[in-house]
Amino acid sequence: MIADLLARLGVLFTPHAWAGHVLLGLAIQLAIALPLLRARVAGAWWLAAAVSIGFWWGREKMEFEFALKAAAHLDTVGPFWHRGWLPLEWDVASQFQLYAPAAVNLALAALVATMRRRASSGQP
């Protein structure tokens, strides 16, 4: 039942994969930031944003490597490990699937930092 629901959600989000990436990016950020906040780690939201961005960057890089492997009809990704580190090597859709969640993660971290600064200075 859950697998069927996830499959339907995947098909629903396929033309708008960036939107799914944004939602999952926020979930990653929350899952990391909340325990860090509880542990009183400074910059928890920024650290969580960095982890989320790193996840999406690695995911898109690996997709690029697999696309090269498929185009070369190889069984291993081996010869392509050094390719795809820069997002400009990827297609536009893959770039957007990194940039969209990254922008939202950074915006949330900046918003929280601004709110905390205002609260500590007594500004409304």
C-alpha cells in the first residue's frame, strides 16, 4: 500500500521533480536541524541546509555519471568518477533540481537567523 502510494506520488511529481526535491530538501533540513537545536548547536539551520544541499548535489552528480555510463554501454561507472562535479556540466533540469531545494534551504536558514536576531535585539 505505501509502495503504491509512493509510486503514484513519483508519477505525479515527475514533470515537477524540482517541487518534490524542495519538499524533501525541507524534510532533510528539519530532520537535521531539530535535533541540533535540541543539542544547542549554533548555526543548526545553516548546517542542516548544507547537508541537504550536499545530498542533492551528490544525487545529481551520480545521475550524471550513470547517464554517461548508459551512453557508453558500460557495466561500471568507473571511468566517469571525475565528471559532473560542476552543475554546469548537467542538463538544465538537473541543475534546477539542485538549485531549487538549495535556494529554499538557504532561505529558511536566513529567515530563522533573521528572526532570532530580531528577537534577541527586541525588534518587532
